Amino acid sequence: MQKHGFEQILFGLEHTGCYSTHAAMYIHRHLDFGVLSKNVYVFNPSLIKEFKKAHYLDAPKNDRVDAWFIAAKLRVGHLPHPFTWSEPLMALQRLTRARYHLVQDLTRRVISS
């Protein structure tokens, strides 16, 4: 960091269920690189897929290529809102998802009977 004079670090992740949230939270809260600005961006996988398709139609689908395109997206800009951790928001998200699954289950049972 000091050798190259970086003032900010950008981290990019694809949203992959619960795994990306915990990784983003760890990076956001616990890693300190001694820079003025550290932002974590969690991308919708379809956004990276479209970005990849716009630049290289025949790019393979694997983790190494996806990481390269996420880094390219960070360099280009037009980024989403940086990741922020909010316990009330996460609790509301879990409650909403649990309710959604309960309603889906009840609907399936009513239709099948």
C-alpha cells in the first residue's frame, strides 16, 4: 500500500446467496489495509454476465474469468452502492424471506389438496 501510494481499495464480489454476505461483512468490518477508503461491492451475477457478454461474447464461465470481469467492472466504474452492514436490515431480510417461503409452501398445499 505504501510502496504504490494507494489511497483506496475496492473489493468486488458476486452475490452468491448467504456466502457473499458473510464474506462482504468480514472484509468491510475486519480487514484494515491502512487506506483512507475501502469499499466492498456485491454485484448481481446477471450484471457481471451482461458486462462479460458486452465485451467478450465467447468468454468461458469459470471463477477465474468471472474474477477478472469483476475487477474490470470495478476499474470501469458505474458501481452499485457499496456494501454496508445493518443488523435491522438483515433481520428484516431474513423475516421477509421466511414469510415468502411459508406462503409458497401454504399455496402449494392448498393447490394440491
